[in-house]
Amino acid sequence: MSAGVAERRLVPTELAALAAGVKPETIRKWASRGKLTRYGRPGRAEYDLAELLAVLGGRQPLPVDTAAR
């Protein structure tokens, strides 16, 4: 990782939805509308957690257990 460049923490759609407190369909909608960047390959969408939290702005996301890493 370079200085000043954050590493992407990519998660699948279902986990992104859980972190945001929304349905997976909402995550897909946000991506199709350009609110979120979709990473991954066909059939395997992934989203950057930092970008997701930035999109949420004032919304309170559900806590994510970081001890399971």
C-alpha cells in the first residue's frame, strides 16, 4: 500500500447490504444509479466498504464485527 492511498476493503453484495442496513436489491440499485462503484467480475459483485459508508452519510450503519478477521 502506497502512502496516502487507502486499500479497498471489498465485500459481496449481501455483506454490503448488512453493513448498510438495507436489502441487497438496494445496493444493486445504488450501483446501477452510479452511487456506488461495482467491483468484481460477472456474477460476483463486490463493493468497497469505505465508499459505502461515505454514501450512507448521516445514516447509521449496523455494526460490523471486526474481531472475525
